[in-house]
Amino acid sequence: MKTIIICNGEITDYEYCSRIISSADYIICADGGTKHAYKMGVNPDLIIGDFDSSNKVYLEYYKKLGIKFEKHPIEKDKSDSHICVLKALDFSDEIVLFGATGSRLDHTLANISLLKLGVDRGIKIYIADKQNEIFLIDKNITISGKPGDFFSVIPLTQRVEGIFISGAKYDLEDAVMEIGDPYGTSNEFKEENVDIRIRNGYLLVIKSQD
């Protein structure tokens, strides 16, 4: 089952999101993500949050439609996005987060760290916006693009060992990356598919465009 989570961060291209949402089996809104869902004409299956950042207009609209709500206290240890991911992990085999990046860098980094929850359970999970697709791997991934497209690999653990990259402008074989030495940024697709695998650690894989 493919689940979309719409968060309260920035979404600059609703058409891009709508194309991916059209293939979703289940849609969850994280609190203020209701504004994005409303503007895209999307009716979520579930809305989760403490509702401190939701516009009452959108909340009332979805209540009248009979959308299911799950309310949580404002003072809690987990963000609304975190709770949404935990919920989705119970029944999904693919999870895509929209509105998970933006001007609040702390929220962006926290949401990126949530990708580990999916990786540890063997569930495909990634953050998407018009400029980026953000993955986290502990084994391998194949990403697709056009020759000349950009991608980066950045260690999320102190040390990532046994990095192999093929199909890129700069291939790697049994390489090591450490935090503080980000030499894996701004690589390029040479082929339409780039294969990346690692032996130890957690590696961020980010497909980007300017």
C-alpha cells in the first residue's frame, strides 16, 4: 500500500505533488498539512495532529466531509509528522512525505531523520518536493534520471563503509565517507539508472535539481 503524508512545510508545486498523490492508496495529513490538501483538492483519509497550526476553515471543511481525525496533545515528545509516519508504517509498503522541508531547518532535519524508521523496517520511504527526492539507505537503491541530472550521497552516520556507485559521472568502489568530508555532493547521472549500495552505516541519497 502506498501512503502519502502531507506535512505543514513548504510545497511550491502542487501539480508535481498531485501527480504522485494520484497513485496513492491512503493519504494522511499532519495538522497544518490540511492547507496543502485543501488547495490541491485532496480529501485525506486521516488527519493527525494537535491542531495548533491548522486553519479552522480547513478543519471544519474536512469535518463536514466526515474525514477521520486523530487528536494528540500539544505537549508531546513526538512531532505530528513523526506520529503520522509511525501510523503509516503499520500498513504501508511505500511512504512519501510532502511538505516535510522548508524554512524551518530544525523541522527539515527532524523529518529527514524519520526516514530511518522506514529503512529499519524494510519499507520504502522518502521525502519529495519539486527540487529534491530524499532517500536514506542502509543497503542499496537504484535511482532513475536523465544523464546530467544531479544527485548527492551524504553520510548520516559518523562513518559509512563499502560504498559502491555505478552509472554515474563519478563512480565509487568500496569507498568510505565520514561526516565532515562531504565529497559525495553534486555527482551526476551518466546512465538513466544509478545503482548505489553500502556495506555499513546509513547514507542519504538526494536526487536534486536547481
